[in-house]
Amino acid sequence: MRALIQRVNHASVTVDDCCVGAIEHGVLAYIGLGPDDNLQSAQRMVDKILTYRIFENDEDPAKFGKLDKNVQQVGGGLLLISQFTLMAKTDKGRRPDFGGAMAPDIAQSLFAQLVDYAKTQHPTVATGQFGADMQVLSVNDGPLNFLLEV
């Protein structure tokens, strides 16, 4: 499982000209599921995203400007977007190989479980729509982007 996380000032996702999810200050996370992923790895990924320190500590002068706080500590939102292209193999040729992605029917169920778990761990969770043609709008803060794996 991979997650590309971005610290954002705000982010939203639209499907068919309708906003289906939005957050203000927080983390936009694109989630890629592989064939060996399961509920336990999904929970570990959510825990890692929620506790990954990508926000500055503006309160402690000794830590000013250091990435010392996580999204929970700053009261930020979490926007989760299913993104099978994160699992693409790109080391050969000029076309991505998506054989490393989980089958869509299984991935949809696991992604829903991941979102449900995230909602039990954090008060502000929004999502896109699995398998839809989504338009994602975000203002990256920093910019800060990290690729996480579990």
C-alpha cells in the first residue's frame, strides 16, 4: 500500500460538477492499494498518515519551524482519494504497468474499510468517489509531499 500525502491549505474533490468531499487546512492523501493489502495494512496506513509529523510547531520557540506536529495535533482535515495509479510499475518502457494494483472490486471494499477506520480515528474525514472521474483541487502548503508505504 502506498499513500502520497500532501499538506494543504484546502482541498476538494468534484464528481459530475458536484463537490463530494472537501477539507480546509490538513492532509490530502492519495491511496494506492496492492494485491497483498488487507484491513490490517489499511489501518496501519491510516495510523501512519494521522501521526506523520508534517506541520510546523509554532508554539515551542525551541522547535519553531520544525516539522513537529501531525494532522491530529493541528486539528486539520483528512481528504482520502483512491488512486490506483500509485501502484503502477514505471521502471521499464514508456507506458505504466498497472499490474501491481489491486483488482477494482476488491479495492473498492478495502478502500471503504480504510475510510470507515479513518472516521473512527479522526473527526474530519472526507473522500472522493471510488472509480469515478474526479476533479481534485488543492492548494499545497509548502509544498510538502511525502510517499508513505506500509
